[in-house]
Amino acid sequence: MSNGDRITGDVPGPRADRRGFLGAVLGTGMFGLVVSVLYPMWRFVFPPRDVRAAEEAVGIGPADDFPFNSGKLIQFGNEPALVVRTAEGEFRAFLGTCTHLACTVEYRPDLGLIWCACHDGQFDLTGKNIQGPPPRPLPPLEVQLRDGEILVSRPK
């Protein structure tokens, strides 16, 4: 090899194109990796504002649509809520997730109880845990009747 045949860092031709292509692919891959790691952290620290969570009261329909001794699950903000009309006609509402493992609860008219199917947790109609593994009562909600319409809200 003579002095005129020295290899330099600038390689013209197809070899330079391959090197540039590989650099672009690896750079794009690294950028994607960084974004896929940082974006979930960003959304955790700065979560999107949920308009439904800010609702003060949710209208769920006319009282006549609720038969005596029945229950209905509704969407209350970001979570389910259970509205119960007792056999006496009184309305009660609770957040609809069990305090044990956050399973959705339901009203059992045959038992006259609020029941969690996950581990047979039971709550009375005041929300108190009476059987099974739930460690705490169900969080109560306020029920108001305005012009025959049922409104459910958080207690003040």
C-alpha cells in the first residue's frame, strides 16, 4: 500500500450510505426507547384532568323508575356507585367497589343485602361490612330527590 492509498474516515459511496442508515435506525430506536420510558412517568406525575371526576351531583333518573327492594349500578365520576331503594322505599347510595379487593358490588333483593361476588363479602343497607373479608364499610353517597329526579353526590 502506498501513501496515496491511505484509508481515511470519509468513505465515499455505498458504504457511507449504509453507515448513515444504521445510524438513523439506531438513533430512532433509542429515541423510541427513551420516549416509551419517560411518557408513562410523565402521565403519572401529571395525569390528564378527568371532567367526570369533578361532577358534584349525578342525575340518575326519576324515582318511579326504581322499584321497591331493588338496586342499580351507575357511573359516578370515575367509579361505579350502587343506588338501592329499600323495601320501605328509602333511597341509599354507596360507592360500588368492595373495600376488600375493589370488586364491583351488587344489591341482592333476595337477601336484602349488598353483596360482593369475589369473596362473598356482605354489607347491610347502611354500608356496614357484616360478613366476609371486607375490612371497612362501603363509602356512603348522598341521595337527594328534586322534582321526582334522583341526584347522587358526595357527602359534604
